[in-house]
Amino acid sequence: MVYRPVRYPYWAIAFLILVLTSNMLLYRPAVQEFFSIQIESGIAIVSLIDLVIIAPVIAYFVFNLSVKQMIGLMVTGLIAARLLIPVEYFAPYKGILYAGIAAEGLLLVMEVGLLFYVLRKIPLIRKKMRGTAAIYSMLPAVEKAAGNNKLVTIVVSEFLMIYYAFFAWRKKAPSHDDVVTMHMKTSAIAMNMMLIHAIVIETIGIHWWLHEKSIWISIVLLVLNVYSVIFFLAETQVIGLNPIEIKEGKLYAAQGLTKCIIVPLEKVKEVKWGAKPHKEVLEFILKDFEPLEVQVVITLREPLEATMFMGSKKAVTELALRVDEPEKLKQLLQKEM
């Protein structure tokens, strides 16, 4: 979630939490008894205004939300109001709930239709991806074919994760002279394997015990654990298959599924070795058991767009890298620039 450049975002978030919490507590019998509150039928419209208008508007001004996400929040507010407000108070306003759900359903149908449109464009998408690793090319190819739609972006990001987790095992990492690895001198892959083993053992050990206590909680945790295992499998594959690469005048950098960028070398303003990065730098440093220092900071002439987790975008003016062979990367950059 990205903050808008507003003056007091944390105060706005605190006010948003206050609005939501007060409406949650208002209809609790214990709270009504403690404060001697007498609930009248008109109170439901106040809660509806809070949950359907005020809370989404606050969220819109604090976070970088689109209009479509704003509509989704308003429908979520309607559903939350239906769950919080007792039936006898909410009954006169059922029509608003049904209208909101119908509007959101219509948007969802349109977006599902867009997904089918993307499926029809698969041959064109594959053609645009040719010659470039999927981590860099899949999302841009889909965006060119279907536009920048959030649902499509999320679905494609999930497909990318499944592709690397299950269908990229026969792929080989590029091995030409203009490649510099990032993971060979770190414990990134070993740590991912440890996490996968820990999740599997925890799932086996806890799921059956929790299943007897609460079947729904056990199912939710099982789904989350399976998703986590798939994610770390894909993350490991992306790390191994996508080293730092320079080709056709561009630098390709990826750190698992969470961030990647393509930098045209003519847009590099300065390369500083051993420098300390600024606070807003985009770091490409793999995990290790000990903190690792940045080796090189690359400053750009103009902001470039990096692709982050779930296809979100971030404007970048500075990169920080740590590689296995810094001298080789230094020579490659000097040669290409």
C-alpha cells in the first residue's frame, strides 16, 4: 500500500481506525449497557454514512487508491454494515446493500471478461515475451495486450509464481560473459529451503490438532501454508535463473518475485562503488544470515519504473546492488557505458 503525499497521513489513519472501531463497538450489548446507550432506528443511517462514505473517502485520500478500488471499499462498507448493524435496524436499508453488491458484481463480470480477452491474446503475448525472461516480460506483454487492469495484473502475477514454482525446472540460467550472479555467495536459496521445510513440518504438526478445534481456521492456515510453499519455490527458481545480466545496452536485475527492473544504460547518470545509498534507493541484495553491505549505487538520469510484488509499480531514481563478482560487474559497466 502506497501513501499519497498528504500532510498528516498517520493522523488520517488514526481517524479511520477510530471510525471503524466506534461502529464495531456501538452495537455491542456490553458497551451499550456500560455507557447507558439507547439505540434508536435512525442510528443505522449514521453507521452507513461512516462505513460507506467517510471511511472509503479517508482511505482514498491517505492511500494511492483508484476509483475502482474506492467503489470496492464502499461495497465492503455496505457488507460490514450489514454484519455489524442488527437486522431490525438495517431492514429499511437492504435495497442499498443489494444495489451496491449488484454494481460490484457488474464490475467483476467486466473484469472476468477482460481475463478471457487476455486468454485469447496468449499467442501475441508469447511473441512479445520471446527472448526475454518471463519475470521481466510477462507483465509488460499482458499490459500491452489488455491494458493496466489491477485484477489482470494480480492474476498474471499469480500465474508467474506458479510457472516458476512448477514449470521452470528445466530452464537454465544465462551463462554468457555479460552475466554476474547474486546468490552464489549468499545463503538466500538455503534460507528459502529452510523456510519451506519449516512450513511443511508446521503444517503436518499443527493442522490435525487445529482441525479438531476449528475446521475453518485449520483450512485457512492450510491454504496460506500451501501458498507460502509455492511462493518460496518460485522465489528460489527466480533467484537461480535470473542473475544480473547486461545485453542489448540494458541492465536486467531481479530479486525473486518481489522486484525487478530493466535499466537502459544510456539512462545511467553515475555509478558509485562503495557509496552509501539514499533512503529511497531500490536495493537488490539477497538475504543472508548476516546483514550485507551495498557494493555499488547506480544513479539514473530520470525515474524508471520497477515492477514490485503483485505487479505494483515503483518509480526509481537509484539502484543499489550486491553481486558475487563486483569487479566483473564494474568492467561490464565500464565497457558498455
